[in-house]
Amino acid sequence: TFGFAVISSVNYNDLGLGCHGQFRSRGSLGINFGEKMQRSLQLDATHSSCGSMSCKNDGYNTIGAAFGIAF
């Protein structure tokens, strides 16, 4: 996926993100399993950056995992 976000601070930990507007791209890979395929396991990787709209453009990456159960 690809999207746009507005953040409250241009600083994140020791990163200077440049401006409040950030582009965000995300890739996911997952599987559904179990009886009636009601459970899911997913890995996500994201990258956020101001897309060079500012001279300071550290950007940041995240990696995560999710487990879900459908009712």
C-alpha cells in the first residue's frame, strides 16, 4: 500500500523527518489457516519519508508481525 500521513512532530527519536507531511509505503505477507481459515499470521514492513519535500529527510522503517482471529 501507499499513503500519506500528517504527523504532530518533525522529530522521531534521533531522526529529523523534515516536515509534518509523510509518505508511507507498506508491504505485507501473510497466511490464513485453521478451521474455516479463521486465523491469520502476517508480517509487515513499512517505510515513512517526507519524499524530499524538505532538505532534512531521514525517514524511518518499521517491521512488525500480527496475529488475527475472525469470529
